[in-house]
Amino acid sequence: MRASQVLQKCLCDSLEAMHALREAVLLCCGQVLVDTWIGGFR
């Protein structure tokens, strides 16, 4: 396997991990916003 292929695979893997992390953070933020919004009506 050539160095460029290894680099491309690593880059692709890290992008997938970053996407998953960003998605988890957004979901968490959304949950906090909803909880705060609902909490304001109590």
C-alpha cells in the first residue's frame, strides 16, 4: 500500500469519527435546549 493510500484511508476514517462526534454534540445540545425550554413552562 502506498503512503498516499494510507493517508487517504486515515483521513477518511478521521472524517467519519469527526462527523459522528459532531452529530452526538448536536443531539446533546438539542436535548439541553428542549429540556430548558420545557423547564421554563413548569
